[in-house]
Amino acid sequence: MDDKTLLKQLEYLDTCAVSDALDMLGLTGVVSDITRQSTTSKICGRVQTVKLSLGKSATPSENHLGTRSIELGTDQDIIVVEQRTGIEAAGWGGLLSRAAKTKGIRGIIVEGPARDIDEYEQLEIPVFSRSVTPKTARGRIHESAVNIKIHVGKITVSPGDFVIADGTGIVFISRNMAEKVIKKAKQIAQREKHMENDVISGVPITKVMGTDYETLLEPENKKT
């Protein structure tokens, strides 16, 4: 299945359904405690990665962090930034967000601090970050690579992976497992919708959430 079709299906899901699908398949991908700093929108898309490193670049003429990813990006992409240098410095800012919005990029996720939070809200672009700071990246950190493997929380993230992020958290899906995970998440979401309808129609919650609900998410390899 192509990326466009998978993303269209992912748009109808949420992080909880995708997290449950990962549990059933015995996979990892959930990142907690990175917070949505602007809008109330859910985002999902393909990952473009940015790696930030400590200090000034050895070649000062290089592009400012994030700019290459914006120019490479499409309207199917989410830029994911790793800023784990230990230095308080923003891995993303307002002017970058304006450029990303203009390019049609779906959102930004920063493993580390971001700044210009009020501008994100004005631009209506979803930005998720681990923390916020007014401190600039200039002179403190620099972009050392784009579209390489990075780390967000305890998860290794590769360019071309899929990601979904909402008010509950963030879930990454490796590209080679995306079709299977999304199919399973759709099944979970459909089942929960039926359960919701049962509750609305007056079925007792103890019956709706019976014994089989507790074992619903057991990894598939334990069900044989």
C-alpha cells in the first residue's frame, strides 16, 4: 500500500488506537511527555528527521537548522527534531514555522525545547515539544544532519517512518510495519465504536467491558 493511502487511513485514527495496535503486535513506538504547544489539532504524516548537536557549526556558512528539511518537505511530512544536547536552546522557532506552514508541512515534533510558542498559535501550525524556552539556538547548537536515524524518547526514529500525535501523546510507526499496524488499529477503533454504541443503547458497562476486553490487547504471539 502506498504512503498516501496509508496516511489517509491513519488520519481517521488516534494515538490510543495505534498504541493498542502496537501492543497487540508486540511493537514499540509510544513517546509520552512531549506536549502539544499550539492548536488542538491531531497530526499524522511521514517523518523527516533533523539532528542537532552542541556548539557552533564547523562551517558557519551552512544553512540554519531546520531550513533544509522545510525545503525538502511536502504536504505529507512532519519534521521531527532531536535536540538532546543538554543545553537549553530552542530546536525550533517562529520563522521556521511560518516557512513550514507556507510549504504545507503538517506539523513539527521537537525532542527538546522550542520557542515562539505564541507565533505557532497565530499560524495555526501544530508544534509538539518536550519543553519551551526563549533561548535561541544561535551560538549554542547547530544542525549536524538531516534525514538520519534519531532518538525521540526511547524510540529510534527513521526518515520515512509514520507518526501520529494528538493531545494524548505521540506514536511512531516504522515504515515496514505501517500497513499491519494501521490495519490492526482500524480493527480496534471499529470494535470500540461498537462498544460505545452498546453503552449509548443502554447495555450495562460491566457487560460491554467484560472479560474479553481485558485480554483484547494481548500480543498475538500469546494467543496461540
